[in-house]
Amino acid sequence: MRRKWTKRPFINTVFFFYDFGCNEQATREQFRRFANLYFLCVGIIMCIGQYTSYFASSMTPWTILGPLAFVVGVSLTVEGYADVKRHRSDEETNNAECTILRRSDDMSEDDKRETSINGGRDILVDLSEKPHRVSVAFQKVKRMDIRQGNIILIRNREMVPADAIILASSGENGCAYIETSSIDGETNLKLRNTPPIHSLDETVDVSNHDGDDKEKVFQSLERFTKAITRFSALAYPNGISSVDSTRHHNKDERRLHSPGGKKRISRHSKNDVESQQGDMQMIATLVSEPPNAHVHTFSGTLLIPPVEVEEGENCVEIPLGAENILLRGAILRNTEWVLALSCFTGKDTKLVRNSFQTPSKFSRIDILVNKCVVVIIIFMAICIGYLSIMANLVTNERFDELW
């Protein structure tokens, strides 16, 4: 609670020292600045008396400025060292490597590939809608280069580099376990689930090459990579968003049911829809809430295009919640791999939005110096008050003799 100051200097001084003994670090930080300013002013006055002819100074100013410079220098050194360590930690975090999925055509020879997956070679994906293939590969990038919409590969005991929606996992039924001790301080593992993407389940080839009938879903990283590629911008860079496609379809429905000329508008709309569906391919789109600092809540929708585009068929809207998002700073546990779609990066992540400025830490020498300064100021105030009162009394009693 901030105290309201009065117009009486003595009462203000009492309040100041009372707050210094009872309040927390903010008041002590203000007092330290006040003490440094006090000694600096005293040193300047002593310099004026030492190097000018206005008045004489009995002591050299360096008896004040020397210790002041030493104390301030030590304080700056300690805080500077803490800032350097913080910047190094940030640089190490930003330059840490992570793995994303990219089109091979967009990669250059200098890009570093993830050799532990398929030997770093391309993964060929057959597209059923068009008679051609697309090749994708896993690339190593820095965390600071991750952008919204990137498909990230996170493996066991790796930190999640950005807030991402889980799309596929090696766990049973698409589940994954994370540790959020760096976010909320809880060490117990939390369960995260894959949203029910029926298009993904239908496009995954679950037949075993050895001849077995069925294979458990969410086991093969390569197969789910191909499935995700088929309805994403990796396969169709010029595809239209499912959001725009849904809006256009709703607009066509409104025109079909408009009064007057229904038969003519219906034929015209049908031809337009068929031509647009033949020329462009819809891709999955994520619609999420704005960036915020709430780590236990999330609201969004994942729009998945239908497996077979037919007239009048809408995109599949999958609601998303807090159980479908992996927050930056969490550690993947007991799960071999996870494919996730990044939604918030950089300063928009929930971890960064919950961070606050690092408070200034007091060392033992700062506490000792502050106590000594308090004692000195109180002693000087007592001496000055006593000498002033005695001078006034002596002057009044022996006024005729002194003058």
C-alpha cells in the first residue's frame, strides 16, 4: 500500500524509515537509489569546496566518491553478469534445433535434413486427386525460425518448441504425455489427445506389409506423414483454405434458395462449384482463439476437407480444447513421437505471455551497505539537530558577548 505523504518533513522522514523496515524489495530499491544520490551530491559539494574558492572543504571529495564508485561498480558488475547469463540462455534456446516437415522442392542443398528418419531421404506421397506425387522431408531448423502452420516433429524427452495442436502420435489411440513443470510447476504427467480426424484415419494405410490383417493406428511415422501431407498445403501449395471454401459454399446455398429465378441460379451455381472443385483442392485450416496467457484453456476449430470431394459435401469441423494443445516449454514423455501443427510462436506463446520482468536481486553486500547508510543518515541527523539547537541556545544567551 502506498503511503500518502504529508507536508511535514519530520513525519515524512519517520514514515520513510518505517516503510524501509516493513516494506519489501521495491522500497529498498528506491532507498538504495536515494542513498547513492545522496552521496553523489555530497561528493559534488566537496569537489566544489576543494577545487574552487567559494568555501573550504576539510576533506578530499574522493573519500566519498571513491567508495561510492566501488559500490556502484560492484552492483553493476553483478547485474551485468546476470544479464549476460540470461542473454546466453535465450540465445541457446532460440538456436536449439527442432524438426519440421517441408516440401522437398522448397528445400535447398544447404538445408540440414534429419538423417535419423528415412536416412534423410525424401518421402514420396501419392495424391489420389491428381496423377502425380509430391515429395516431403524432415528438416532441422532453429526454434526461432518456426512459423505458424509448420508441422513439427517432437520426439521423446524433447521440449515443445511452440504452442502446437497434436495431429498424430505413436501412443495408443493418439495419446501423448507431457511434463509441464516449467510452466505450472507440476511434475505429474498430463495426457494430451489427438482430435478425431476421421479423414486422417481413412487415408492411413493400416495394412501390414507382412500380411497381417490390421495394424494399430498411430504407429508408423511415415504413414501418418503421408496422410497429413495429403490434406495440407505441403501437397497443394496453391490450394484454397477450408474456411474460404465453406464460406463460398454457404454463399452458394443462400443464392440457391433466394426468391425468384431459383432454377436458373441453381444451374449456374452447380457449374461454378464443379469447375472450382476440379481446378483447386481444399486444404485443412486451423481457426484458433487470439493469443492469450491462459495455460489451462484453449478454444479452436480444425477444418478438414472431405476425403472425396462431392457436390454439397462440407468440410469436417473438429472442435479443439485444452486437451489437444501442446504448450511451449512442456517436455514430451513416454511417447516416441508426435506430429503437431504450430499455432502460436515467439511472443504469442502462452509461456512468454505469462513471463514477467526479472526482479533485481539484492546481494549481502547491498543489504549491509543499506543498513550502514541508514545508521549514518540517522547519526548525521541527530548530530545536525543537536548542534543546531545548541547553537541557537548559545546565541540567544550570549548574544551581547558574541557580537
